[in-house]
Amino acid sequence: MNELMRSMPSPTLPGLRLPPGPHAHRGWLFKWTNYLKGYQRRWFVLSSDGLLSYYRTQAEMAHTCRGTIPMATAHIEVGDTCHLVVTSGGRSYHLKSTSDAECQRWASALQQAKASGSQMMQHSDDSGDEGPPALDGRALTAGVLKTLASKLDDLSTCNELIGKHGAALQRSLSELEDPRGATDGTDRLKAVNERATLFRITSNAAINACRDFLDVAETHSRRWQRALQYEREQRHHLEETLEQLAKQHNSLERAWREKPHTGVERTPEGEASDENEEAEFFDAMEDTPAFITVTASNHTQHKRSTSNQSMMSGGRPNDWTHNENDSSGPNLMQQRRARRSRIPDKPNYSLNLWSIMKNCIGKELSKIPMPIPYGPNLMQQRRARRSRIPDKPNYSLNPWSIMKNCIGKELSKIPMPVNITRSPVNFNEPLSMLQRLTEDLEYSELLDRAARCDSTLEQMCLVAAFSVSSYSTTVHRTAKPFNPLLGETYELDRLDEYGYRSVSEQVSHHPPAAAHHVSSERGWTLWQDIAIDSKFRGKYISVMPLGCIHLEFHSSGHHYVWSKVTSTVHNIIVGKLWIDQSGDIEIVNTSTKDSCHLKFSPYSYFSRDAPRKVTGVVQDQEGSAHYILSGTWDDKMESAKIVDSSPGGGGSEGKQKTVYQTLPAKLLWKKYPLPDNAENMHFFSSLALTLNEPEDGVAPTDSRLRPDQQLMEAGLWDEANIQKQRLEERQRLERKKREAQASEALEDGQDIEGYHPQWFEKRTNEATGERTYVYRGGYWEAKERQDWTQCPEIF
């Protein structure tokens, strides 16, 4: 029995084997995992057969491999600061070493493994590098699968035998330990030895079956990997070929149309058919829109009659949009009408003050026309706005200072200090929510252009671009604005520069809500009533604005209504803060029933689309699409006029897409660059830098006068915290006072009068049927009189 036991191979569990062959290189590297955990330390092993594997620890090499990349088909990039990127088969490993020398050693080993693997593939007996698997190769694969199935049956049989013999061995051991059977102990010991021998034999058989299965699988794994890589390459090549064929087909069709036919004159109908030559193709809007673009020349766009061109008021060509991607060739330039390249020289008139004064005799000062020579000087006399604020202090997070301010207070009443930081992004910024609403006017010139449009659909495109542009200032602005106090106001008077003036007021504290009104001398009025709802979801905060934005153009009376999308701040607990905008915006012209549906695509790590993507379709009242909008909410928006549409293939979830044929896209809006040193000034835009600039004669409730906000902008954050707590405590006392007065009135049977805003009142909106806050008037008149006696004292 002992000789039989010694002759048995030592049992080895399947799956506990090290990677085959000696190791060419091994060591610790830092591997990028995700945005939450960043780089994590992993044990990497490069085997001599060209496989790069990694494990969490060295001990995991015995049982768990976290991932493997074959180096024969890998692409290796060596970056700066000890970085490596290894890509193969759609997978990428972003690696980082502890030193440049270690990075070079790994790069050399990986390059050598790649060269060796490529050479082995070229000299391999298995065909598959130069073509698809042949019929005999497929038959071989079928035979291998059959062999693997047979080995699995053997493993199943061994498993059953192990279970049977193991149970018998356990029964024999139990009988051996029974003291009542001491007389026949020798026989029982013999039975235990026999059954233990059977168990070992069965276990060794199972181990050998596992080894055979692994040997067969490993023998053919390299061939399967090559076949899979070949299929991927063929698929990619086929996609590129189809794209080239589509472009060639379009070019040939266009060339056939342009070629004159012998003896046949082109009819007007034939010329009209050429109108759609220059086209790009877009799929219809869906939950996940996909756009197909075919590049074409631009000459047909200029052959259209001027009757198709939209005209501005006053007979000027419509400049509602301009083309940023004009790629007209030299032939087109020669065919265009020759335009003048100069105008008469400017007369060298001298400034005659006496002639000017003669024209002013007997006239009021406000009605005296300014002569042309004074124009540039007048522009220079405009008020110069500030272009910078003090740099943001680089405070670190001090939990003890925060906890000290929270001792003895209820959790719901603990004020959030302004100097909570997550370096280098601050939790607060020195602006109030009212000023954030006013920042929507950063690109008010879009509404000025829209007011001059005769076409309602073109006007809709510009309104849609304006609704997107209001988010461009938020891309780096993860800091939280100050919550306005009840009754707090903010005005922005830009009549001289941009022709508008704006006033806003905090009309409710619980829930927080603000009303905003803008009137422009350039033909439009905008107002909104926005409440904020937020939800904390562990790793991120979602901020959902509730309410509608209204826009009305004076000349046409067109009334537009839309709402805002959800803003999400990610990595609240761990990681770098970043903001995203997601959701849908439905813009409706209540006068003509035209509409525009905009989709803000949420950011996805696995998406191939551009980050912060926005797409949209402009439709008329009958639901016919006229324009495709595309772009990103942090950079620009473009529009493309639809000239034809046709049903396309099936989309996701069985939906059928419509292919839109469009003209080249034209630029609607592009973001202004940020000021210099913006990263140290809370990433404020040029307009945001001026929002806290002191103004004469503003209301005593204006956000510019908030002491905590002023101190934070000056960099005195400890003093700002003290003022912030004082103001919030004062607001709580005022609220308790109003609640007590309401309780007394209720006990006396009197009518309860709630809080009434100073400059806004609730009215029923005719377009939506909702009761919203609208401007009642009187603010600018009170400012002109400097009569602020009706304003509450809140600071």
C-alpha cells in the first residue's frame, strides 16, 4: 500500500498553475482603473510567449489573473513622466512606473516581446495571418471543440467518482472512530486504507483530465486569438471600404449631373434637381442620434435664386448665421460676381467747432446730434469695466475649523462655510444665484440677431443657440453660488453697451425661487421664474431647475417658452469635481407652434461621441423638420438646412430612422475665450468679472452689497464665514417672526398675508396657464428718484 501511495503523483488543483513558460519581465506598475480610484498598484508579468498579464498581488498569480494582452498584436506608446499605454483588441492599459529607468526597462521588454510575437505569428504553421480560416482550419476547430467536450465529460465523471469515493471514505473514518467496534479495528483500518487509495486514484485521474483540457485549450488559444484579431481587422477594413464607396458614389453622381449631354440642353427642371447636390446626411433625432456626413463641394449653394435667400428688415441680406467652414475652390471664386475691393478715400475734413455750435443753437442738449468725427471719441468715453478680481486663495480643507462652527447646532441649521475646498476647486464662488441667472445674458447678441430675422425658423435656430450658450460659462464652474436672502435683488444696466437692463429678485426662501426680467431696446424682452430642486445621490449632486423661460420679440410678437436641463456635479466625496449638463429642452413658439427639440447627451466614458454634445431638430407646426442643430454646450452650435429627407434603416429598439439631406453646417454661436488668469479668478467670464463691480445708486438689497460676498471676493474667507452665519441667522429670525404673525392672525380669524416680493407679482401666464412671478414695474423709476424706502433691510 505504501509503495502504491508513493507511486501516485502529488495532487495539484486545477487553476493553480503559474503562467506557462519562464517570465521575460515582471514587477510592480501603477494601472489606471477609473476616475474614482485613479491609478492602483498592480503586479505585472510579461511571459516569454508574449502575454502581458496583471494581478492585484503576487499571491494572485496562483489562482486569479485580472487581465491579459497578447503583445504580438499590441500597440505600445511611451508618454511623458513615466507613462505607458498598451493597446490591443480594443482594450487599453494606461500604466505608470515609479521612475524613468523602470519605464524604459518595461518599454524595451514590451517592444522585444512584440517583435518576437510577430515573428512567431509569421512562421506559425497555422494559416490565418494572410486570410480567413480555410475549410480544413474550420474542421480542425470543430474537432478541437469536440475534444474539449469529451474532456469535460471526463471531468464530470471524475467529479461524480470523487464525490462517491469521498463519501465512502468519510463513512469508513466515522466507523473507525466508533468505540463500539474496537474488536474488528484491524479490518476497519484496512477498509479505510483501501477507500483512501481509491479516492487518491480518482483525484489523480481528475487532475490529469484537467491538465489535458488545459493543454488542448492552450495549444489552440493562440490560433483563436489570431483568428479573432483577423476578423476585427477585416470588419474595420470593410467599414472603411463602405465609407469610401459612399463618397465615390456621391462624387460620381455629382460629376454625372454636372457633365453636359451632347445635343440636349438642360431644362430648368434639371437645374432645379441640382439644388440638392451639395449635401450632408443626418439621421433623424433619436435617443441616441447618429449623423452620417458626406463631403461635397459648395458651388450649388450659390446658384440659388435670391428669392430663396432670407432678407433682413430694410432689404439687407440676412446675416442670422455665418459660415465658418467655407471651402470654396478657385473656380467658384472666378464664377462669383466681382465685388468692389475699395471705396472712395475718406475726406480730410478738419473739425470745425463753430459749424457744430451753429447747428446746436436753440436745441435741447439731449437732441443735439453727435457729428461723425466724435464717434470714436464717444466710444472711448464709455465706462471701462474691470477685467480682473483678486486671485482666489489656495485654502486647504480644515475639518476641525468646520466642526468647531457646528458644535451645539442642529444638523439642518449648520451653515456651509465658504472655504470648504477640494483643491484646487472651491465649494463657493463670490456670486449669488441671482447673478448666475444674469449670466444667461452673456451672449445677448444672439437675441439681437434673432429680433432682426424675418423667418421664424431661422429665429428659432438663434433662440436655441442662446438657450445652449447659457451653459458655456459652467464648464469649469463647479463652485456653488451664494443662496440669495429673501428680498435680495440684483440689477445689471447695460443700455449703453448692449441695449438691455436686467433686474432679479429672490421671491421665495423655502423652496428657493428667483424671478428675473430683462428688457432690451433692440427688440426683445425675456423673463423667467426659476426654483431650484437638488438631490444628493452619494457620489454626485443633481441640480434641477424648475420653471420656464419666456422670450418675446416686440416687432413680431412671437413668444418662445423653454425650460432648463439638469446640472450634475460629480465626485462630491472623492476625486476632482466636474460638472455635466444632461436632459432635453423643448423650445416652443406659442405664436406659430414651431418647435425645437434639443438633447444634451450625458457624458459617458464608453461613448465615441464628443463630450458635452448637443443635437437638435427645428420643426414647423406640422412637424416637418427644417434645420439640424449640432455642437457642444461648452464651445459652439451650428445649424444645417434640410433640403431632402428619406426613410433609412432601423435604429435601436426597432425604431426607423429618417436620413436628412442638408446643406453644409453654418455657425450660430461660438464661446468667447476666458480672460487671462481665469483659473485663479474662479474661471469667471468677462461678464462675470463685472457682476460685483460697484455701481452708484443701486437698491440697498442688491447682491453687490452683501458683506460676506464682498469679503470672499477680497480673499478674507474667515471674515466672510462670520458674516455669512450672521446673515443666515438673521434670516431665520425674520422667518420665525413671520410665522408667529401668521399664527396670531389665524387665531384671530384674520386673513393670512404671506410674503410679497417688492418688484414682482404672481400672474397667470396665458401661454402655459401657470401662475408665475412677473415684473410689476417700478424698479428703474425708483432708482431714478433714489427712493428705496420700501426696500427691506436684509444686510
